[in-house]
Amino acid sequence: MSEEEKKAFLYEAKQYIVAYLDLSRLSDAELESKIEEIVESQLEGRYITIEERVNLVYELFSSIRGLGLLDIIIKDDDITEVMINSKY
């Protein structure tokens, strides 16, 4: 899956999740399970590695309940400092 296809998939899947799931009533575990189901059904018939599937689920979950890109940075043991600058 190309990076462009991945971004499009993540965008469409997130739009679907936000529109059709009651996020306020789902626990984190339930949401993650639903995301796994959605990813599997949307990718049915397409070959991607298990690692790519796991990463898609993680990125979707993180974008909804986590810190998005910061989650990825925080998990990276090689990164020791994160600085966020603002113009304001």
C-alpha cells in the first residue's frame, strides 16, 4: 500500500468511524475491536502485511483516542526530547 493510499484509507476509515460509532459509549478495548473489524472488512481481498494492518489499527485508534502523531513519537525509544514551537 502506497503512502498516498494509506492516507486516503485512514481518512475514509476515520470518517466512517466518527459518523457511525457512538464513541462516547465505547470503551477503549471495544473501540479498538471495532476498528480492527472495520480495517479487516475494508481491506478484504487486498494483500497487506500483518504489520501494516496492525499499524493501520493503531494509527486509527491513536487519531481518535490518543495523541495522533505524538503517540508514534513518544513510543520511539530513540527520541529523547520533543519540542513544539508556536507563533502565538
